[in-house]
Amino acid sequence: MVISLGSINMDLVVRCERMPAQGETITSNGWFSNPGGKGANQAVQAARMGSRSMLVGRIGSDAFGREVMSSLSASGVDISGVVADPALPTGIACVLVEHSGENRIIVAPGANGAVGATELRILRNVLQPGAVLLLQCEIPFGVVLEAARMGHVAGATVILDPSPWESVTIGPGVFADVDYLVPNESEARALSGTDDMREAAAVLLGLGARTIIVKMGGKGAFAVGVFGIGEVPAFSVVPVDTTAAGDAFQGAFASSLERGVSPDNALNIAMAAGALTVTRPGAQQSMPDGAEVAAFIEARKRF
Ligand code: RIB
């Protein structure tokens, strides 16, 4: 089983030709809303890859909460671990996507900020040896660390996406319960204090994580740990919207590990899922299923 403990958002997406400058008003090309949140997105991708996927988190008792729950359920995610907060609203994310497909996101946590003891109790009851636990940093960081510890004690594989990086409190051994730390380039830079990805990975390994995978978008990935040291080339695609590409990567990677795929193949599958997600707008609505990922990898072998 793949378990994701993390954020659940409604994404409010505005498309624009370019990002506005400070103090500037520009007109968008259109907008839409769709279910998002790193925790929820990763759970959806794991479910689409064929894993039993459970989400633990918190929504508000409101219309956005009801909408995201029914969408998660339709995607095959077990939502029995999602709590409805009586007072706080469902989290939202304001997502600006420019012509190039690059985005900027501001998250208003709402109920995600109240994830705590209740959710950890739910998690403790479902963790089991062989499970893969997905964590991100849009819920309180102390809860993330405790969940990682519980995951390790239970014999699960722990994958941490340190995003948003500002939520991470760096200290000696902070990633000691993390099997795979999966930052993107800017997060690796911010957390390590260096621009050189090899040095950054070494710094992050020194904080306790057993394997580091730095996601570098169109440049591929750089991995250090169970893979040895290596650069993995990207699948080349025309980007439409990069939102949730990292979540697709983590969800597909977790699902692959949980189904017994080797870490090297899991990395390739994760890169393909991320690449496909970039070719479509939105978060959960843009994520591929296992058959599409397999066909994409097969097709790319021929050319
Ligand atoms: O990683 C993409 C996600 O980040 C979006 O869906 C948004 O909700 C924010 O959590």
C-alpha cells in the first residue's frame, strides 16, 4: 500500500502570457479550478499507477472540501483517512501559469495547517512493513518528522518531498528517517546552500537521508544513493503546464517501489509520469495512468 500524509487543496489556476511585475496589473488568458495539494496529487498518481493508495489529511467542512473528496474518490484514492475540520476552510493554492508552462504557486494552508495528532493516529493504524509513505511539507514540519519516524519504525519506505522548502527546519540528522529525499533544483539549492547539485546532494546525504533524487525538470534528474551516482536524462516534451509534475514523479516512484520495481526502473517510470503531466494543464487532472506511462516509455525506446 502507498500512504500519502499531506496537503489537500483546491487549485485556482490563472493562465497568463507572462508573470506580472511588482505593482503591475495584467489580463489573463483564462482560469480554471481543479483539485490539487501535494499530498493529494501524489496519492492520485499512486492510485493511477495501480497501487492501493490511501490519503491521510484534512479538509474544511465546505464546498471545496466536498468537491476535492469526490474527485479523489473517483480517482481511486482511499479517503477514509481524511478528516473534516469543523472551523478551518479547505486549503487553496493560487497557481499562475505562464506561456512557457512554468508556474508560481502561493498556498493558503487552511485546514492543512491543523494536521496533527489525529492524522498521526490514523497513520499509525495503517502503516505496515512494505508500505511506502509519501510526505511533503505543506503540513506542519513537526508532524512530517514524526510521521517519517513512525514510518521507519513500522518498516515502511519513507519518501520526502521537501516542498515548500521554507517549512523545513534544518538540523543535524533531520532526514534520518528518510529513505528518499526528492527536492527539485531550487529546493536542493536552498536547503544545502550550494548551486552545485553534486555538492548539494552530498550536504543533504549528510543530514541523514539515504538517497537523494534532485528533479531538474527538462534537464532530467541527479541521483545519489541506492543508484550509485548518476544523471538521468529527461524525456523531452513540449511543456504546457509544469504544475504537479513533481507530484506525478513521487507518486509514480512510490507506486513502482511498492509493486517491487527496482529503484532504477522506478526512477525511469517516475520521469515518464512527470513528463506526461507537463504536457497537460492542471494538477490531478493532468496525471497519466500506468498504461499511458508504459506506452510512453515503450514509444520513446523506438526513436
Ligand atoms: O505541486 C503542485 C501543488 O502544489 C498544487 O496542486 C498546489 O495545490 C500546491 O500544493
